[in-house]
Amino acid sequence: MKKILLLCTYCSLLFTASAQTDDKKWNVGLHGGAIQYSGDIGSSFYTTDQAWYGFAGLSVSRYLGKHFDASLFFTRGETGFIDHNRASTPEQKNYFLLRHNTGALQLKFNFTGPQYPVRPYIFAGASTVWYESVYDIDVERFEFGVPNVGGGLTFQLGPVVALQLQESFMRMSTDNLDHNASGAESNDNDWFLYHSAGITFNFGKKKDADLDGISDRKDNCPNTPTAVAVDALGCPIDRDGDGIADYQDNCPEVAGIGSLKGCPDKDQDGLADGEDRCPDVAGPADMRGCPDTDKDGVVDIDDKCAGTKTGYKVDATGCTLDNDKDGLVNEEDACPDAAGVLALKGCPDSDGDGVADNTDLCPQTKGTLANKGCPEIPKEDILRITVIASKIYFETNSAKLKLISNSQLDDLAEILKRNQGVNLTIEGHTDNVGNDDYNMTLSQKRTESVREYLISKGVSGSRLTAVGYGETKPIATNANATGKAKNRRVELKTSY
């Protein structure tokens, strides 16, 4: 018997426990076993020297609560006994044999809850017994069995099926079923012991609106989406305990915040740690959560030149650009694409005259700073320009140059082209004959005629300035012809 109990216990642990519950309140069982007798002519309780009389049974049980069930237990079987120590006489038989049917109403107390695979229990109740008119009874009899007590073990074999082993004691209300009575004053009524084993089945339909396996009565989260794993209370599983269910949690094993779908943000920069290149230091989202202290567009962890000045362009390593590799960054280099010297703001000085090529009007010829990099104009050229100025002639009362002036202006153009650093101011003057405004206009037009001629010969117009002064700057008297001739003149002034 002990081996059978151990085997049943082992088997029951292989299945999930599921006893009668709020959802499966009804249980029906099929039972069988043996009945033993104890009374006036002896006792066969827990002995093997008597024949074993069997019975079959049917039980119907109703769930009342976590620990209580109410049940009806019906049996049909036979009971008998032979006293081998004495002979049978007509007055007092030493044997009896009965066929009886019982119906017992019992209240059961389970020591463990429905969730356990093994549930020991005890019960108490009362029975009615119908003895059939066979064997030693000539006329049907109806008796009561009070009390009807016992206990047993229930082994849950699955959600529906259970194995039940039970011992039930029933005390009869009379003392003569065995054809013997101890006397009116005796309370030694007949007892019967039922050894039973049975298979029981739970019935009932669980109401589970969200189909999560937890009945609606126990479901604290009745609207869980289909196929979402839930806990014993029917709520979606939240392994990291951050209040965001695993099925909605992008980081189900690490506590996080709702705005980031359950992922953590240690530096609180609004970017989940898993997407944050710098999870311990706050930074903007467009920098993948990393700071850029010097605002050069390269985050600090990649920046090899921290502290770049604001607005300076940098390369992928965060260092300022130096296109010509002359040691001066582009933003501070006046000639970023041509290597130069620091003293000239990064610009080259091809002729070595101390004037950077970008401002040197004569970059291939050594000159002076005062002359913008060009050499001083030779004295003979200065003298020649003076002579040329005195030989520029115009038609009378006209700005048209006389042909005789062309050769002089051609020489002037060549001088200017040889001396690129020289600028020329062309000044026109008249005598006082005629209207002042007319003279002013005439002198201006004449200087512009000279300027246009020089431009036609290849001199840059930016180097030529034409100014007419009319009669405002005489150098001699206008009282005689000689003085007036001197006042009608063109002056050529050089500058750098």
C-alpha cells in the first residue's frame, strides 16, 4: 500500500494542480474499494484474516471555498464477517452477509488550497443506508449512519482529473445487523470502514473574456490583449517592475520610463541608453545623446581638439582646418589655400619684399611697402611723364585729342604698364575765357578723353583718375595771352 501511495504522489507532481475552484465548482468521481466490519462478533478493521468485500461508488462534489467542499457519496457493495473462534447456533450466528447501498452527505475540509498538487483532507457527515432483502436479510431495511467521518488525499493529475484515496468510517444507528446485540445499555453499535480509491473529474466553464488563462473573477487586468503573457492575477508580466508590461516594453529586463517605452535614460537627456552613445552624460538627440562642448559639430568623445573657437570649421576629428598646412587655421589665414608666413597672416611673399602676394601690386618684383610691393618708379620715367603732360593737346573748345598727342600718350601707357604699382591722376585746367561752368565741364571731358585713351592701350581703369578743375586753379595770370596759355594745361600726378 505504501508503494502505491508513493507512486501516485510522484505521478501527481508531473501535472499542474487544478482542483475545484471558483471556475470549476463541480466534481464527479468514480470510486471502488473494500468494506471492513467491526461489531459484536469481531473486527476486520485493518486485518487480512477475513474475506475482502468490495463496493463501487459515485461522488458528486460542490466547491464552497478555498478549503471547503460539500459532497454526496453513493456506494453499492457487500459486507460480511465470520467468527472463526466459535460455532454458529440458531440463537446466535457467528457470521453475517449484507448487501447495502449508502448515500452520504459530507462536508470536507482541505488542508491546502486548490493550487497545490497534493491536498490532504478530512470530512464529517451523515449517511442513509438501504439494506437489500438478500442473504441474511429477509426484508429491506433502512438505517442511518451517524457519524460518517474520515479523511484522505487528493492528487491532482491535471486541470480536470484527480486521484483520490480515502478512508471512511460509518457508525450505524442500530446494533443488530450482525445478528448480535450487546444489549440495550451498550453503545457498541456496528461500524463499517470503507477503503476507497477513485478518479474524479472537475467540471465548469471558466469565464475568461481576454483569453489569458485567468478567469474574469480573478483577473485584475481583464482587457489584456490576446497572446500576452500574464501573471497569476491576469496582468501582463512586467519583469523589470517599471510599471510597463513586457509586451509594451522595449527594454523588458531593465527598469525604464514610459516616455521611452520602458527603456532607461541614466543621463535624462530624453534618449534611451540603448540608443545613447553617451548614456552617462546628457547630450542632444541629433548628436545621439553626446555633448559637443565647443559647438563645432563633433561630439566630445570624438573631438581631438576640444575648445575650438565658435564658428571655426573643423574636420571629422574636431580639429580646425588648415588647407595650405602653413600652421594657420583657415579662419585666421588671409590666404587659406596658399602656404605663407604668420607675419603676413598666412599669405606668401614670392618676391620677398615684405608685401604679401595678395596685396602686392608687383608680386614677382621686389618693391616697397609704401609702393604696395612695387619698386620706386625710375626718375627718368617721372621726368618723361612731366614732359608728356606738357605735350597733350586738344582741338579748340573741344575734348577731342589732337593726333600729335597720341604718340605721347602711347609712351605714357608703356611707362604705366612697366610700373604696375603706380596710379595716375589726370588733372585738367582752363583759362578764364568763357563761362565758368562751361570751363569746368570742358576740363572734365578732356581728362576723361586722356583716361579712355590710356585704357584703350591696356592700362587698368582702376589705376586712372580723371579730374577737371576748370579755371579754379590757375598757375599764371589770365591778364595776358602768355599767362592764359600756361593755365590751359594737363597735369599728370603719380601715386602708389
